[in-house]
Amino acid sequence: MRIDFQQVCVTRDGRNLLDSLSLSLEERRIGIIGANGSGKTTLARLCNGLVLPDTGRVLVEGLDTRKEVAEVRRRVGMVFQFPEAQIIQPIVLEDVAFGLQLRGFSGKQARAEAEELLRRLDLWELAERTAHSLSGGERQLVALAAVLITKPELILFDEPTNQLDLRHRNRLRARLRALPAQVIVVTHDLELLDDFDRVLLLDEGQLVFDGPPAQAVARYVAACA
């Protein structure tokens, strides 16, 4: 999938969150790094129309996020930093199936698909658990499953390893590596990006580096010294 940013500006309260951003994204694994407030999450949310540009255009496979946002969101999923915000149903299996029911699947068919996916992701032990009983790491994995069930072409992740213990961080990292979908990951977890194809470094709404992970991380670390 190709995403084109054409002279994109996003402004809030008189401050440019992103300023005159022009680039194309089509690699399979893309990371976005930078200090808090640098525009990372804004950039990611532009990719599925959760944020719209004040000026310029964002095209997702040629679809303008201003005019065709429903189709864009069918093709681009997102796992938020705080997964409890996107877990809607009280039971894990019901929540994972819910996305398919919204797309017209029968309850029986959606449940069968959700069961198969949870088994494939080694999450079946969570199927009948209540959402509020899950740990932070378990919620993150359930949120990922709820996105995967709709088979998006691209998945956006906002700080996916934030507040995870080592076990769940490793489980999530393994899931990321195995995903067939293209991914764009906003993160402060720099090790997560070791095997990525491309990393963007943002600073105060500006793209200051775009290239291989090692070089992007080195430049960021130097800037933070």
C-alpha cells in the first residue's frame, strides 16, 4: 500500500503539529520516532483519516482521506496506545468478533472466525475472559486481534510496547514480525525497529531524517544527548 502526503500541514491552537510534510510511504515495515509532541501520532492518524490535514492532501492508494475516509478505514486499521479505549465488548471473544459483525457477518460466522484467529495467535486462553480482567499486555494483544480480524492491508500502531512487561513485549514483537500486513509503528522503543525497512525521525512537526533504522536511531539518540 502506498500513502502520499502532499504538502500536509496540521495546526492546533496556533501551533503546527506537522508542517509542509511531503513524502510517500510504501515499505512493509516503517517506524516513526521523535520526542513527545514532535508530530508522530498525528502523522500516523493522518494515514487512516482520524486526523485530516488543514492544508495539503493525504492519499491512501489514491483515495483522498477527506473524501473517501470510510473506504480508507476499511483498508487501514489502528491499534491505539491505550487499548482499553478500543475494546468495546465485555468478553474477549465477543470483542474480536464484533468487527466482522459490523461488516455484515452473521454472529455465528463472526464468532467462528474470531475463534480461529485467537487460536492462531495463541490467545485462546483469553477467549472467555472479561476485558477488565486482562493485563495491559493482554489487552494490547486482544486489540491487535480485533484489528486483524478485518484483514486490513495496513496496520498503524501507536506506542505498542508502552507499559508492557518483557514477556508481553516479546510476544507483541513476535506478532509484529509475523504480520502479513504492512505496518507503521510510532514508538519510543528503539530496539523494536532494528529490522524495519525505514524509519522517520520527527522534530517539532518537521521530518528531519528518513532512512535506515540504525542511522535514524543514532541521529535521535545524539539529538537527545
